Amino acid sequence: MTAVRVAVLASGGGTNLQALIDALHNAPEARVAQVITNRPHAGALDRARRAGIRATVLENPDDPAELLAALGSDADLVVLAGYLKLVPPAVVARFRWKMINIHPALLPAHGGAGMYGHRVHEAVLASGAAESGVTVHYVDEQFDRGPIIAQARVPVRPGDTRESLAARVLEAEHQLLPRVVLELARRGVPSQPVRIS
Ligand code: GRF
């Protein structure tokens, strides 16, 4: 079995990247082959370097040619894990159904442009929802709109702050993302949308 080569795009600390690195470390199905960021000081870069994974900092993340060149021909599955830039349409088209994103809420609620980090959890708390969660979905030309692949639900507890909710959701993220990546790899990264329960 040839391991699926996963390219991870991240803008921040990279704890989801770390969860993937750790989960795929001894997995024959898939491996993290490269990390790409739009931020030269992203914590995700340090995690990649510590794991001996090739890392690239994009000069212009809005330039499809630069991102396609960085991805090269050795990306079978592209994972957005806290990547805050909109992926150019030409790159979305090139990786249709081969590019996924993780979002810290139960989409379609609490997603879209500007909805990242604590803003998401503030919106969930303000809505009075009894539960929140994580969504892994395909990437399309809009933020957080592509077809959903999998979700995990997390309770909202009395007295929750945006920080306590974010921490509980992040734990669920670190479980769901590797599970989805491994399942897509086992299925050979299908060229049409799938739903994983
Ligand atoms: C995660 O909550 C992810 O769902 C969101 O951005 C955050 C990134 O966290 N898109 P990290 O950089 O993986 O720690």
C-alpha cells in the first residue's frame, strides 16, 4: 500500500497538525508529507520542522500559481487546519474533493468569512445552543460552505466561556480530523464526495 501524501495548510499554532502527525506516525495508509503556511512565524512551522516535515511559507497566498507550485505533484489530500486564507478557485478546482477543512462548530451554523477562533465560540454561546461541535467538510470557493464529510457534537455546559468551550471543541477536533483523514485514505481519497459517520 502506498501511503496517501497529505499536505497540511495552517496559519496558527498547529495543534490539529500535531494531532495528524501523531496519528499518522505509524499509519501505513497516510503520512503528512508537507506543511504550507501564509505566516512565517506560525507555530505549525515549528511542529513541522521538529517532525522533519518539509515546510513552505507562501509569499502571496492569493496567487494560485504559487500555491499549486508549493503543493507540487506530491499531494494526494490537502487538509486545511486553521488556515485563514481563502483558497484561490484554480487550486480548489485542481483539488476538487481532495481538499478538506476543519471548522470548530456544527456547520452550516457559525461559519463563513470572519468566523474563526474565539468569534465562533462567542457566537455559539450567544445563540444559547445546548451543543456545539466540529465539522470536517470539503473546500469549495467560499469559506466553510463545502459539503460536510463528518461532524462530532460537544455539549455546551452552564458557565462556559469562549475559552472553556473552545478547549472542549479542540479536543474533539484532535479526534475527528485524524479519523476522517485515515478513512479517506483507506477509501483511496475518492473523487466524489463521501459522508463519514
Ligand atoms: C481550530 O479550532 C480549527 O478548527 C480552526 O482553527 C483552529 C486551529 O487551531 N479552523 P490549531 O492551529 O490547529 O491549533
